[in-house]
Amino acid sequence: MEKQPSQESAGDAGHPLDRRAELSEFLRSRRARLKPEDVGLPDFGRHRRVPGLRREELAQLAGVSVAYYTRLEQGNGRNVSAEVLDAIARALRLTGAEHAHLTHLAKPKQHKKRPSTRPQQVRVALRELIDTFDSVPAYVVGRRSEILVWNRMAAAVFGDWAEMPAQERNWARMVFLKPEYRDLFVEWDQKAYDIVSFLRMDAGCHPDDPRLSALVGELSVKSEEFRRLWATHDVKEKNHGVKRLRHPLVGELNLSFESFRLLDDDEQSMVTYHAEPGSPSAEALRLLASWGRDATRAGTAAP
């Protein structure tokens, strides 16, 4: 088992995200993507100053007054009821993840005034379980896309995270700031989109987290792609799928992944990867497993 990294130095403190601005921009962005014909309203072909539905049309669909919806879109979610949020979510055709994000922004949970600076902890039993997966790459990811623990096969596939400083063991930093991860993911654009969507969900739940704000600020300064994706306000949860990797030692890997949110800590997820039995990717994983520590070291050093 690779050691659990300390998160004490995971970034300088940043200013909290403006929850009112986040709520306003999220609602505007969701309204802008809808056309009248998408929601059964007539389109008389008149020139529209802004893309998407007008506030009046959205309010009509949700069954609320225009003034009420306008206040909400201006970031004033105080005293809004769950029933009204449900109606607006239906009118905007929000996904389950988007609906949850809207609720977090409009009716935030009460957190401690000063967010805890303690490192995220992973249960010992879970760490031991991951270590028993001899041929399955697995890791636990926590808040802010931080990688908390991982097994030997994860290191063989994704690189030796133990050699990285603690603050760099973060999917967002690796995907946007490290060229080797742009080369590793065949569909890098999709991976980047998934990471930003995950961070958006996290920001909706924890807008007062200075580390998350600092991470977003750093990536916004250093990566034009991150700035563009962050501005879309897209959110989603992806619990399973397929990743295509371009490994420096064994070539292309097609791996299915499963993400399991922990019941006793819903801010952590265990992620596992596996290949179809008998496939070239399964043989490649078997080779990496047989090479052991040499695969990790050689993969990290390979161009």
C-alpha cells in the first residue's frame, strides 16, 4: 500500500466562492441552453437579445411569478422552498446532478465557520482492502479531486504518485498542468470535462472552502482550457464508464471503471479499473502486475 499523503500543504488559502454569484450564473447558463421549442412554447421568430428562454417564459413553465424567479436568478435564494426549486429544475430540464447542485447553491447546508484543515482520512480497513487487489488498479479520491490512497496497480497504470509532492496528488492539477497526463488519456478532453464537472459539484456543496477556491484560482491562471470549462457551469456525476489510456510501456488500454461512493463518508469514493477478460488490455494489466515495482518506475520514467 502506498502511503497516505498529507494534505496540510494542499494549497494556499483562497477567498471563498461567491455563492450568490454561483447561483445566478448557474441559472442563467441553464436557461440559455433551452429554446422555446425544447419546452413546448411557441417561437414567433422574434429577435432575442440573449440565447435561450426569457425569464418570463421560464417563470411561466415553473408556475412562479416573474419577480420571484428574477430574485432567485439574481442570487437571492433565501426562503425559497424545495417545491419551487423542484418546479424550476423541471422547467430547466435539469439532470439529477444539476438539480442537487441547484439545491446546494440555493439552500446551502450549515457548515462550521472555519472549514477544517485536517487531512482527509481513509479507514484502515479500506486501505487494506485496496491493497489486496493484485490485478485491479484502485484508489480513493476525496474532496477537491484529491487522491488519498492507491494500490500498486494504480501506480503502475497512472504513474508513481508517491514520488509527487502531496499537493500535486490531485486529478485536476495532474490533468491540466502535467503534459504526461494529456498524453496518457486518449480522450483527454472528456477527462478534463469530467474533472471540472466534479469540482463544480464540490464547489456547490462547499463554497466556503479556501483550498478549493485556491485550486480553482490556480488552474484558472495556468490553464486556458480549465477557464473555458469552468465558465460553462456544467455539473455531473459519472459513476462508471470506459477510459482509453495510452500507456508508455504496454500501449493502449481500454479499461472499464466503477466509482463507489462510501456510505460512511460521502465525500470519498473508491474507484476501480478492470479490463474485459481475454482482451489485449487484460493481458497488458497482467504484464504490469507481473513486473511489479519495475513497471511503476519504468512507466514514470518513460517519455
